[in-house]
Amino acid sequence: MFNCVNQPMLLNLGVVDPDGDSLVIELTNCRSSGTGAPNTSVTYNAPYSGTSPFPTLSGILTQSNGLFSYIPAQAIRAVFCYRVREFRNGVQIGETFQDVYLIIQNCSNPAPPGAVGSTNVQPNPVQYNETNPNTLTFQAPVCPLGGGQPLCMNLQYRDTVNPSPANQLQVNVVQVPPGATTTVIGNGTNNVQVQICWTPTLANVGQNYNVVVSVSNNACPIQGRAEATTTSCTMPVEAL
């Protein structure tokens, strides 16, 4: 995977459990292929480690929904590894290890823009901004007698630095809650509109559902690319 020096990177690797078990995602030491494999860790040269495997300006931040964010600090070829632990009823029942190979280069091309937008959740609509992690989680209320209310996320990706046709955006909705509908308008331009709508039910109460959106531009020689994950938390609402 290609990254650019000094450009923020949001990377979602699609970590999801089909059984609805809880997942804990954490950076870890990569595993050696030599003696004792796969239970032996590789040896890192100082100052690097499993939790700090390559130079960054921010460290590697790992959110519970599987989103990795970082800002590469120098051109380098690097690997980072992460562990996914699976829990059911508070008991760990399994784990898996994965590695990610990065080629980090100095780039002159601009990064793709983050989205701004809002949801229609009442009584507290959410103003969404990918540059503010506090807006990436919101609640989807469900009434015990009447079920859920329609929830729509309206996102706008707009490149104000390199307008079309010099820069063309491509937005793909990678993951949504079951039954959600998506509409993408404006792919191939510098102004893309995305709407994701979903009506939760009582069966969804207490569950977290991720929405993953990927955006890229047509920069050359390295295409700019970013991903963002939002989490919808369904909750019951008492009737008045």
C-alpha cells in the first residue's frame, strides 16, 4: 500500500465479525518466520517497536471500529502488524494476526478531501466532519413501541484545491448496516454527494454498526486515497 509523507492517512481494513461478537483491535509485534514461528516476535531496531513500527508525526491511532490513522514522517518501506481478539459474553474465544506492508514516498499530489455533512437524527442532529473524531460516532434511537426512525447520513466530498477536470473524485461506500440504502451522485467530478439511509429495529438495539466510505482522487503518479469509518449505536428511547 502506498502512503505519502506528511499526508494524513485513514486506513480501514474491513475488520468485522459476522456473528456479532466483540472485537478488540491492537497494534502488536510482527511474528517471525524463523525458529519458534509463528509464536516468536521479530526483533525491532531502536527506536521502533510493534506499537511504533515506523516514523510518524502522530503515532498510529487505532479506533475500536478498526480504523487506523497516522501521518507518515519520512519516506520508508515499513510493515505494521495488528491483532484482532474476539470476545463472546466477555470471554476471549479467538484471535488472529495480520500484517500491512507500506511504501511511503514523498508526494507532490494532494490528498483527497474529507467529508462534511450531517445526519437527520432527532432531537440532536449530528454535524459530521472527518477531521473531528468526536463526530464519528452517533446514536440511532429506537422507540420500544414504534420501532426505529429513518436515519440518513448526508456526506459531501469536495475538492477546492484542484477543481475538475484537473482532479476527479471517486467515492465508494464499502460497508453499511444490513438493509441500508446508499446513493452516490457526482463521481468523476470534484463535488460528490453521498446519502446513506437506514431504519433500525428493536433487533438492532445495543449493537454497533460501522459505515465505511472510501474516497480517492486521480492524482499521478500516486493516487490519493483515504477511508473513514463512522459508528452508529442503536439505543432504546422511552415513550413519554
